[in-house]
Amino acid sequence: MSNTKENIKRGSCPVYKKCGGCQLQNLTYTEQLSFKQKKVEKLLSKFCKADKIIGMNTPYHYRNKVQAAFRTDKNGKIISGVYQSGTHHIVGIDECMTEDVTADKIIVAVRKMLKSFKLTTYDEDKQRGFLRHILVKRGFATNEVMLVLVTGTPVFPSKNNFVKAITKQFPEIKTVVQNINPYRTNLVLGDVQKVLYGKGYIEDILCGCKFRISPKSFYQINPAQTEVLYNKAIEFANLKGKETVLDTYCGIGTIGIVAAKHGAGEVIGVELNKDAVKDAVQNARANNLKNIRFYQGDAGEFMEAVAEESEKPDVVFMDPPRAGSDEKFLSSLIKMSPKTVVYISCNPETLARDLAYIDKNSTYKIQKIQPVDMFPHTAHIETVVLLSKLNTKQHIEVKLNLDELDLTAAESKATYEEIKEYVLEHTGLKVSHLYIAQVKQKYGIIERENYNKPKSENSRQPKCPLEKEAAITEALKHFGMIS
């Protein structure tokens, strides 16, 4: 792939059909954005009108994380590249129009060094050999590079000389890590690793915050568009400086740390991955933030526990994996009832499913949908969604008969919609205007005659169930309409 510039002009990669990494190479970038916009609108327009997708000015070489598999062919030639989609056949690649240029050069350089250092590639079938994969991460703001050599054996002949040679050729490499993975597995990284050079991590700057990146930590692949994505999420949260913010699925703490630095009063992050939590804690310290703390655990279980607490967050950021959230998490979110939810999604299909659940089971209003193109030339789409607690005074239109305007003092303290919302929030029960009217009448609050009349002579008026009557009574007490 030596003719990358020509391919960029043409908008096509010569191996994209074999590679499978880019699904939209046959479209111009304008056509790609149009395709993604239509997909988002098809899936999400029933909730809210989607804003125009935010694309990249230069949609090439944006990937700050690049990994390559290694093998030796039957002629003894060492090949590095990516697995062909759905197979373990390696497609040889020297450079890619979506990958960081420096990372690609490092991978090619390592491949060329193997024979001079008498290092072999790993044979999965025979389960022997040395180098399986290479992982390169680069901080685009700091230009710090991490090189991870994934090996099938812990034995690394001439490792010191190898490290000296590669770091001399690429001084931007600030750390070299050997990750040992001797198992027959689809996972690239194994459980054991050794730091051969440097600190074992690099740092980058995102949205004005410093982040520590280790071999296993998740960090957004496209930093330019990540800033767009996170700035939009912070804009949607509309932080004023006093809010308690919950950052779920927080990873190494990126969005939570950005929020803590840019307007949140207090931030709580929760993440299942222990390594990511360690990085998150270090990241908070590196940014001198005292208003953020992290917990290791399942986001859904954490949400269930927090939903039972009296002090609840004002804003919840949720950034789940491609599978989306689950019912346990979403039901706890609804029970917790924060004023604002900002959903950052990497999969519009599961986003549509989760929004449908929230829309059906809560009073949240889906107010804004903003798609962002994080992965040009692929079919992936990131979307930021703003959900707010329904403000009945702003969003409910109530048609009144003239006789309904003759309100008593008690009636004027809360509208029917406010009573319905209170009951739903505190008990999970849905009550009708009719049931509210029946309970109000029971306590002597004057009701207009038309509320309690059946629609026809032969129809029976349904009576409010005792469970709902108790919930409505509690709401009337809360609003001071009865003692």
C-alpha cells in the first residue's frame, strides 16, 4: 500500500474488501455522512429530530491505537497486518489510510528487525514461536508512543538491544511493554506483562485534561472527534457548578474528569475493569481534581444501590459498550430520577432499544440527538442524546373548560400532571386524571362535575384501586392540598 495519497484522492483502499475494517470505502466522505445521518434518523427520529452529523475536516489517519498480527508464510516471508474479516488469515498491510502514520512505520520497522535479531513469529497451530501481535498507542497531543510486543513466550532474546534499536529509530517511543499471551485465544493481550522500557504507560491531553494510557486501558481511538463528542456531552449536561454527576461505564475516567474540571460540583465514576479504575484514579490526581472519586463494580448493581439512597445525582452520564445498557441499569436510572441524563452511544441500534424502554417507563423527554462521525470509512456511529425530566409547566399543554378555571385554593397548589408525575416517581404507578379527581373529591376538594361523569348513560365509571388511592393521597399531602 505505498500509494496511500493516490488512494485517499480516489476515496478507495486496494485491500478494503479483504480487510473488512472499512465498510464504506466505496462511498465518498460526503456520501458516508449522508448514509450515517439517514441511519440515525431511521432509528431515532420517533423520539426526537436528530441534528446534522458532525464529520471530520480530514477523515484520514485518525486512529491513535493500531495493532497488527504477525505470521511467517510458506516461503519464509514475515507478514504483518490485520485478520481478514471472519477469518484468521492475515492481510498484509504496511500503511492504512485510517491509522496513525507513525504507528504504521513502527510496525514495519519491527517486522524488518525480527530476522536480524533472530526472532520468530508465533505459529498458532503449532503453538510455538515468539511474536504474535504488536500494539502501538500514540498520544496525539503529547506525541508520546507506547509499543506493546505480544509474545507467545516470556523468553525474549536480546531484549535490551532490541529496545535500544527501536527507540533509537523512533525517539517518540516513551515505553516498551512485553505482554505474554501463550494461549489459543482470540484475545490479543494476555494477563502477564513486563515493562521493558519507560514507565509502562503514556499520557495524552483531551479537552484540556491529562490522561494516563496503559496497554489495557480503553481510550477513545479518534482524539479529534472525541473532543467534539465530549464537548457536546458537557454542553448537554449544562453544568452550573453545584451538580452531583454520576459517570457510569467510566473507563479511565475521561468524561467524568472532563466534567469535574469543567463545571460539575462533584463527580462519581463507576467501572467494572480494575485496571481502568486504577488509571482513572491516577488521571484524577494528574489533573489535581479533588471533586471526583471512583468505584470498581458493575454499573447496573451500583445504580441499584444508589437508587435506594436519599441523596441522588443530578446528572448521569452513561457510555455503555456496543451491547448497550440492560434493564437492571435502566430501571434503576428511572428510579433514581436524575434531572438530566446524557447517553453517549456507539451503536444506534441498541441506543434505539434503550431509549424506547426509557420513553415507555418514565417521564423523561428525549430533547436532543447529536450524531458524531468518530470512525470515518466504517459503518460505526457515535451519538450523544440529552434526556431531561419532563417539566410539566414547559412541556404539557392542558385544554381547560371554562368551569375548570374556578379553582379552590387547594386545587391551585398542584396540577393533575404534577400529581401524576409525583406518583410515578415515588411509587412507579401510573394514575389517570379520573382517579386523581375521585381521590380529591373524597377529601372534599371541589371538583367540576364533568370529571366524574361517565361518557355515556350505559357506561360504568371505573373506581380508583386502593393502591393508587394511597399513592394519590400521599401526593396530595406532599403538595399541601390535604393534611
